[in-house]
Amino acid sequence: MIYDFYINNKQINDILTINYNKSLDDVASSFNFNSLSDFGITSNENNKTSLNSFKICEKGKKQPFYFGHITDCEHTTDKYIYNYSGFDVGFYLNKNEIVKQFRKANIGEAIKSMCRDHQIDINLTAKFKNSVSKIYKDEVFADVLKELIEFEKLQGGLNNLYIDCKSGKLNILEYKLEENLSATISNGILIDSHKTINNINIKHSIQELKNKIIIVDNNEQSIKTISKQNDNSISTYGLLASVESVDTKKTNNLNLLAQEKLEELNRPQEDINLTLLGDYRVGKGKIINLNIEEYKLEGLYLIKSANHKIDKEKDEIDISIERFT
């Protein structure tokens, strides 16, 4: 796929290399590129100084699939080269701290309220089913956001949600199957992305495995506990316990919380990484179908992170995936 690049809506043609990264573990995605031009961090137009914006569009199109702001610039030891880096709007979720109280607020409405307080545009189509009653003080916006989404999941509501900010807004989306992936290379030939897969690496480890979960009241005067364990796993790997501290006075379902955590942690860690040619559709939260017999990769896989390396000829993507059931 061939792209156009813009600084403050003005097309630029002297980008040498560009990378952008997105991961399910972070609300923000990052980018960096080299250029022969000195853009700086801010620009002044009509007597107003603004942070420089950066966007990537499909060739010939104006609507960006990636929008962010430059936060760092460097004039390198090569006097002709400038390095730039920055983030999408998730930057503001990671850098703002909040003071907020919710009283039986619908989780979706609570998220919208935080966005209004911090001037974050949001596109929220998911219908949250559960509510929250909690006081937050001096906590990072992104951490609160992730906690609220986890509350929704643990109370039997929406599952398989992820945060994406690369469109210029906060989007809370559901995992999506992405089919018919393809890549356009420099000579204009369209190729099947699956046929370009290479550099496959798979690693297994039990270092983070836990087969007993103990829920403990965070009240220092109490030793109330609830636990769940998997005896077959303990017989195989030995006892590996994790203690989770929560407020047991709240109306959360502690048995469900313990069981969910046990199911999450009671498995060997599997790290799967590979490289392929593709386009902007290859990213976190997307599900792809693989059939690679030599590595026993068959079925659906969730993309956890993607690092796009773009030049004039191709969009090469390093991805980390996990089995999706």
C-alpha cells in the first residue's frame, strides 16, 4: 500500500523512513519518521501557535487512517536529517490525571464524562450494561479507562473490547475479523498478505503461569479471602499462587473475579511473532485466520501489537499474536 503524509494538512514528500506502533497494552500508538525538513514541534498560523499534527492517508485520499501530534523533534548529527516522533490522541489519556466520583453511573456514560472533562473527542458505539460507584483521585486517565472496561467485563457485560485512538478520537471497539488482507508493492502489483508471511518465531514459558488465585480484602484490618484453583494444573506445574487485593465491601462478584483471573493466568505463556506485507488494516484488535502447518498455526489469531515500517515500496509489519477462541 502506498501512502500520502501530511504535516498540518500540508502534504510532505521528503520523509525518508517511517514507523508506527500500536499495542493492546497501551491506549496510545506511537510514530516516528526522518525528514530533510525542519518542521519543529509547533507552528504559528493566523497568530495562533498549535502543536504540529501528522497524518497518514491512502494514496490520493484525504481521510486519514492515522492522525497524531508531534511531541519530539531532533536535529541529528547529520545536519540534513531531522527525527520526529509523537503519538495519537492516546497521548492525552496517558498524560492526564483525574479526580472524579461516580455514583451508580453507567460505565459508558462515566467514560464520556471523563472525556468531556479533559477535552477528548470520543466515538462510543458500544452499549455498556453495567454501572460504577467509585472515587478516583490522582489516577491516570488511561488506567481508569482500562479499569472501567474491566469492570464491565467482570460483571458479565461486554467482552473483547479494546481502545484505539489513531483516528484522532477515543474509540472503544470490539475485536474484528479482518479478511482478504493484501499488500501493494512498488510496481503496483497486488499480493496476498498471507503469502508474504516470514520470520515466524514461537516461544512458550510457564514463568507467569498462576494456578491458584486468592482474593484478599484491601482493608488492613481484615484477612477475608476467597480463592479458586485448578488442581490438574497444580499437579502438572506445581502450586503457583497469585494474591489479588480488592475492596470486598463492594458489590462486585468476587467468585467470578477469581475464576476469570484463574482462567486468564492458568496457561503457559505463548509468544508468537511474525512479519508480513500489508496495509493499515493490520493492527491491534484485529483477528486473522492462519494456516501454517510447519508452525502448527491454524485457526483464528488476535493481533496484540503491530509495528509498521513504511518506505516508498511497501508497508512491512511485525506483529505479535495470540490464539483467539
